[in-house]
Amino acid sequence: MMFMKKGILLFAVSIILCGSVGAQDSVRTFRNAITVNPLPLMGGGLLMAYEHTLPHAGIEIDAGVQGWQWEKHHDVPMNVHMRPGFAVAAGYKYFLPLGKKNRELTTDGCLPRESFYLKMRLAYMRQWSSYNTYVGNDGWDIHTLKRTFHEQSIHCALILGVQLVTKNGLTLSPYFGVNIPLWIGGPFHTIQEPGLSVINFALLTTGFKVGWAF
């Protein structure tokens, strides 16, 4: 719920900012962007993305790692830290530009300065963690063996976002959407309870990407 509230707040603030980002500069254009989502840092993860534009749309590739605080925090109640692992994702963004100049930019295959967008994303996640498992006992002495368990999953997501690009190339992109687990193979999660990762917060996906366009 904490991630959801932060995501909604960032999304609303960015909508308000839409009217103030400099769309006046019609000379310099951008077709690529590299961004990072700082929100997963709260749970021991990092998510980065590369975006390339097409006429009226864009292709976005995400890659993330997670879990560097798992051993320290995984026993804490209400833990928001993520297991060690990684995720890769590919998404197709359809821009809904604001204003004539931004519509012209998207028609030319450039990043709009101010735009909403709809995005469909497909993601692959692999994560793991180790536990001491019972293997036998010698009287009162219990013997355990540390074993590492792995899990793989495939997720789809439907996302609504805001794309803001300044005349100098600073890119802000808050987003909020629905995470749809398609398949989960492993001992940690289920389709109904897909857990936390750098790409999803249970059945939601949200974030705030910031970076540079070029």
C-alpha cells in the first residue's frame, strides 16, 4: 500500500506539471532516452530503462537487479525488501501528446515534450534465496543443510503514464498500472500473490522514471 500511495502521488504531481514543462523549444528533438526508477531502491533494487521512439510510439527496454538487502531484512515484519534476482522487460508505448507541437513531434518519431501514454509490457523475472532445511537429527541434535531455491515468472502489465521532457533533455515519467502474472514457477509466490520485485508490487506496477533524452 505504501508503494501504491507514493505512485499515485507522483502520478498526480506530474500531471499538474504538464503545463509547465518547456514545450516552447521546437528546434532540438530527441529520439532516445535512458532513465532510472528510484522507487525500487527502497526495497534493495534498481531498475533502468532505454527508450527508442517510433512514429506515434516508443519501444522501452527495462533491466533491473534486486536483493542486496534481503539477508539483512527478510525476517523483518512488513518487509518491503526483495529477494536476490533480476528482471528484464520490453514494452510498447503509444503516446497521447498534448498540443499541436507535441503531436507533430510524435508524428516525426521524436519524443514529445508533454504527453500521456499507454503502455503494454511483458517481463521475465528470476529470483532466489537460501534457507536452512531439515535433513535429519541425531537425538536432540538437528542437522540442516543450506539450500538455494529458485523461481521464474512471466508478467504482463497495462500501464498509464506521463512523459515530460525539458528543452535540455531532462526526462520525467511517472506511471501507474496493473500487473498481470501469466506464469510463476517456484516456491515463493503464486499467481494470486506474486510478491514484490523491481517490476511489480503485487498486482500493481508503479514508478517514477527520471533520466536524459538524446
